Amino acid sequence: MSGDPYGDRGNKDATIVNPRGTGTAQPVKGGSAKAAPNGPFLIGETMTGGYGNGPDILHDCTISVEKGEIAVIVGPNGAGKSTAMKAIFGMLDLRAGHVRLDGEDITALSPQARVAKGMGFVPQTSNIFTSMTVEENLEMGAFIRTDDFSGTMEQIFDLFPILREKRRQPAGELSGGQRQQVAVGRALMTQPKLLMLDEPTAGVSPIVMDELFERIIDVARTGIPVLMVEQNARQALEIADKGYVMVQGANAYTGTGKELLADEDVRKSFLGG
Ligand SMILES: Nc1ncnc2c1ncn2[C@@H]1O[C@H](COP(=O)(O)OP(=O)(O)O)[C@@H](O)[C@H]1O
Ligand SMILES: [Mg+2]
């Protein structure tokens, strides 16, 4: 398939994508929204801010992802990667900068309103309800939907077959990799236009990591752009269309995944040589 960066890997079923997310840019309605028809699909632009009245954690940080792309943020512990994700999702008040989704300025919106706009976010911690079954977790994920979501659940079971098998088990009984599948599945239940993942492979074995990355590629191939933070920097950059190295709340290096993997400074400082 020409123009498909992921070749013939993964499933080709694009129906998990919400129709509203697959077309051309949506017209912007009302409010202070500013159209940016040629801008990136999602951008957190020159973001500066911190927690509550505390010091700034992010300094002029810019992260963007285009339709059809996987963008990856890497960087040392405490660099502000999760903070950048939370800022994009609206869990942090920015002192400067903007967040735009599909041409619309969403900087002032609550996280809930951003979900309604098409953002799916899987946080780094506490991303599932451990006492609920797999199926209940997925149902909770569909909380904003008023239509029949059983078809979406079937698609998620097709993407993550182990979840179908364990649908009646409490999610807390699953392995680390399986729990991450529940968390990603939960976010997909809203039929997001965009998926944001904070360390989806944390604490899993290399084999499970590879498998999770394959599934994330599958999701991206269905047309849902993916923005993710990863501590497995080298492996994540291998599947990244675009990569960001963050240091102390700021952009240190930006490039294609390949460029960053080939960059000597990036290799030495962040990829272990
Ligand atoms: N809820 C919070 N309240 C105050 N400071 C926080 C909070 N979460 C993270 N921080 C601080 O923000 C900085 C960046 O943390 P974080 O974004 O979690 O980094 P990373 O995800 O890159 O490891 C750290 O100094 C951390 O202590
Ligand atoms: Mg983090």
C-alpha cells in the first residue's frame, strides 16, 4: 500500500475510527476557537506551566502530532514528559502557550470536554479499575457515549484477543501487559480522534513490549494518531514518525525517529550510546 508508513503490518480494519475523525478538518464553532487549518492535528505549543502555584515545570515546550503519525516523547526521569501530556489533556493550567486540536483552540477546555472533542488519554498510573472486570472497565471507557458501543467493544476484543478471553475477570488479576491493553482499550471505547499514552510499556517484559508496540502501530494504522511517552526510548523511536527529547521541561531535540536514533548526541546522552 503506497503512502502507508506501516506497510502491511497489523490489521486493516479502519472501522474503529470514529467517522468524525477520519475526514478533513472540521469547521471551528464559536468561542475563542481559532482555525489553524494547516497546522498540526494536535499541538501543545510553547507550553509553560506547573502544578498549582508551584514553579514552572514546562518551559516553552512544543509537542505536536499529525494525522496518521506516531509521535514519541522520550527523556530522563523527571524531565516533564508526563507533565506535558497532562498539560495537553487539560490537567494543568498553562501560564503561556496553547493547545490546538484539529484547528481548534482547546486551551481553556476541561479534560472531560477534551474527551468529548476526541482525545483519548491513558495516564501513566492508575489507568484501570482493578476491582472491576475487563468488560466493566471497557464500559466505563464509553461513559460519554449514548449510542450502542457493543461494536466498538468487539473491535477492541479483536485488537486484544486476550481481553475477550478474560472479559469477566477483575482487571487487577491480569498481568502488567494485559492491564495496559485494558487501559488502551478503555481509551479506545470513546472512538477517539487521537490517542495519548503515557508509558504504555512500563514494567513489561521485552516480548510484551514488542507486542504492545505492534498493537499501537495497529491503532495508528486505523487512522488514529498516537502521541506517547516512552522510557524504552530506542525501541519507541524505531516506530516513531516523530520524536521529541525533553530535558528539564523543554524541547532538547526534535526529529524523525530515524534522525534521533542516528544523532550522536542523542545516542550518547539518552539512548545509552
Ligand atoms: N502532581 C505534581 N505536583 C507537583 N509537582 C509534580 C507533580 N507531578 C510531577 N511533578 C514534578 O514535575 C517534574 C516533572 O515530572 P514528570 O512530568 O512526572 O516527569 P517525567 O514524566 O518526565 O518523568 C518533576 O520535578 C516532578 O517532581
Ligand atoms: Mg512520567
